[in-house]
Amino acid sequence: MQLILDAIYNFFATAHWVDITAVITGIIYVILAARNHIACWPFGIVSSALAMYAVFYFYDLYIETFLQGF
């Protein structure tokens, strides 16, 4: 359990705000989608868009950007 908490802490301590926002909106999307709530769609779109931005500009994974958009 401590290993998982350390990994989460390290992610939030070292990640860019775009990555953190993408993760948080992705988690909200999954929770709302599991409840069949229509508000899940904006969170999913924001999460995917931020992940595309981060993958393209920060990590230079150009093909992954198109995969995330798909």
C-alpha cells in the first residue's frame, strides 16, 4: 500500500498541471460514466484533449496523439 501511495505522491509532485488535470477529469469521467450520467461527456472530452496536448508537446509522442484522438 505504501508503494502505491508513494507512486501517487511522486506523480502529483513532479507532473505538469496539464497531466494532473487530465488525470482528475479522467477519473471524474469514469465515475460519471459508471453512473450513466450524461455529464460524463464533457469530462471525457476535456481529459482526452489535455492528454493529447501533453503527449504531443511534452513527451513528443506524435503517433500517440492521433491514437488519443481516435
